[in-house]
Amino acid sequence: MQKTHSPIEHLSLKTIGEERKTAAQPLIDYIQKKVDEDNAVHLHFICTHNSRRSQFAQIWAQVFGLHYGINLHTYSGGVEVTNCNARVIETLKAQGFNVEKNAAEENPRYLISDHNTIFGAFYSKMYDHPNNPKSAFAAVMTCAHADEHCPLVPGSEVRIPLRYTDPKIFDNTPNEKQGYLDKSIEIAAEMNYIFQQIKTKP
């Protein structure tokens, strides 16, 4: 496996706006409550195809949760199964992640890591897939369609809308590479902000 520096080392994060801070507050409150209770935090990011936004959110939440010392487990799912979009994977590679692909599958699994941490296997799956949590988790809705068409996520303790625009609008355009990079950085900045707010015990 190729060794790289941590993706955080070269990540230029912009300050997020007040509107997005307000949108993120319910998630901050949920995480803080779990931390205060000395419980692990389970976050399940849900989008229609579990292909782009929910994948970015899952990986960056895992990265920053670990960075800030949170006992965190992240998951993702969709209301349809497609695949983890190749543009997402190429973006993460460009940002310094190591990626190993299981090319034998039509819906391949990507093992994503940095120089010393494996963040997990990323692939498209239903929100109720056996590898996703069945109880004691927050369902974080990362797109409007899934938020509107998946009104009930069984087992979730709380349902939190944290919607992002779909980078799919940049597919097959001259701005494709930059558009996906900007979306990844946008989501990373919000995950950094969220976990930065969490007060951990000494």
C-alpha cells in the first residue's frame, strides 16, 4: 500500500457560514450528549444512491472524529444501490488518501486509509444493509430526495437533515474535477467544525 501524509495536513478549510452552523447544531448536540454519557457515537449518513455526498460525509466524519479523539463509528446508505462514484474516489486519492479497490465486484468496495489508519470499506448499499446500525444511531440525511422519500429510518434515535448539493451537476463538464474537490472540502470543513465543538472529558 502506498504511504502518504495525513489528508488533514494539506487540507485548506474555509470558515462555514452561520446558516450551516445552525444546520449542524442538532448533530453537535447529539454527539455531545453521547460523549457526556461515555457512549460511542454512531452516525449513519444517508443519501439517495449512497454514491457521492454520503460517502464524502462518512469518510470526513470518521477522519475528524478520530482527529478530535471521539469514540466514533460512521456508516452510510441509500434508498437505492448504485456504486461509490469513481469521481469521489479520485477526489479522495487527490486529497492524500490511500485507496484499495476490490475490482472483482460490480459494486466495488474501496478500502480507504491514510498513512497509519484504516477508515473502513466504502461502497454503495441500502440504508438498512446488515452492515449498518440497527439501533442507537443518528440518521444524518445528506440530500433532499432521501430526506423526503425516507421519512422513517428504523432504529435511529434522531433524524438530522444536513443537506448538500449534488456534485453530480459537474459530471462530464470542464469543472468536474474542481467541482468534486470543492464539495469534498465543503463537507470536510463542516465535519471539522462539528467535531471541533465537542467537549471531551480530561
